[in-house]
Amino acid sequence: MDSLDLDFYAITRAFLFFSLIGFIVFLEYFFSFHRLGKAGFRRRRISNWYLGIVNIIVALPLSTLTTAAYCEYYQIGLFNLLKVPFGLVFILWFIMYDLYVYLFHRLSHATFLWHFHKIHHSDKSLNVTTSFRFHPVEYILFNALKIVLIILLGPYFFVILFSDFIQAILVFWGHSNIALNAKLEQALSRIIITPRYHVMHHTQDECRRNYAGGLTLWDYLFHTQTEPLWNKDEINKLTLGVQTNTNWPEFKNLLLINKLIHFFGKPQFVYFKLPLITIGVAVIFGIVEFY
């Protein structure tokens, strides 16, 4: 751990994540493939950002990078004890972690976790910000179990760093509203999730299909795969956002989201929008620096 500058890598990771999100938002604006849930889109996007920031804050004690560095330094975990080569550790960890993502996701639809996970499925318009629209309880539990896996298996620090970024690319892209050549996307969906593949999971009729968070192998293996729609007109007829008994307005009030949206909607906000955004980004980077 002495040779690792954890702050540097945490800040670098945060910069890459936010840059990736910004790039995807840009692509969504110019190359969208569906028009689902346009009504109330801005309000939901602000809510998604707010939830993402809240989740970063509440999960501060659950740093996967710090855990991996600690385990590597003190030789904790199976991979560390057996001195497994880096490349093999990366492949094994990526596959096992992706399976964990699939299993956790599937359980979140079938157990008490659904009470929290339905917040994610209440979004009526799938876009990149939906990928961090999670209830804090679910987010904490997911990361806590991930840390247990890191302690047991002992994947190296840079394995976690690289695999997390690849997973982020897949998750952000899978939730995004980005148009891609249908034939190319059809071929890719046999291996990894794509926007057309994952949008099916967010429909009211197929929300118990296409659970995969990275590799679609698990959906094929466990028979939870449903074929995506490739025609844009058919996609635009889909109904996203499951019907639940969640009192979403009450939940937003609990997180002060409505007040935030009301504040952002004031005309005078335009005069100090840029300074506030700059300060907000700085605060987020500061949070992630210690994460």
C-alpha cells in the first residue's frame, strides 16, 4: 500500500467515470434510438443525479479500491495466497464478478430487495443516468457483498481498477439511449449487453428477462434471455417503468429532491448555473478522492 497513491487513482477513476458519462450524454443528445418517456425527462434526470450523489456519500466506508490494496499488501484472499498471474486473475475476477452482478440483480427482483430495486425500474425513459438510479440501501448492500468477495478472492488492486472501469462502460452503455447499427448491435448482444438488449429488461412485460449487467452469457445459461426488438418503431411502442406501489413523491421529499428541482427551475438560477455546477463537480471529486 505504501507504493500506491490511492488518492491519485481514486481521482483518476472519478475523472474517467464522469468523462465517460459526459461523452455518453453527448451521444444520447445527437444519436438517440428511442423517444420513450419524454414527458418529465428532465425532472427524472435530476432525480437520478441526486440519487447517484447520495449513494456515493452513503457508501464512503465501502471503498473497493482501498480494500483491494489492503488485501494485496497483507496477502489476503485466494489469488494473493496462490500468487496467481495478473492476467489470469483479471479474467477470473471479471467473469466471477459479472456472475455476481447477474445473481444479485436477479435476486433483487425475487426477494425483499425488490422493495428497493423498483426505484431503479420506476424510470420511464432509459438513459445513462438510469444506471445510478438506485435506492441507497440496495447500493450499500451490493458494495458490501462485493467487498466480501474481494476479501475472499483477493483480486489485485489494478485488477479492480481496470475491471470496474470496463464494467462501468458496459453498464452506462447498456442503459444509454444511443443508436447503433442494428446488425452490429445484434452481433454484440450475443456477448455483451447493448441498449436494445437492456431496454427490454426495463419494460413492464419483460422486467424479469435480460438481467445481465455485462456478459449476456448468464441470461443464455440460466434461460432468462429474451430477444430484443430491432425495429425503432416497435421499440418506441414499448412501455418502460414497472407499475409499483412505491410512493415515489414521498421518497423524493425524503431526499429533498423536489426542493432541489424547484430551486433549479427558478429563473435567477441561470445567472449562477456555471459556478454552481463547477462547485458541485469539485465537491463530487472531493468525495471520490476519499473514496
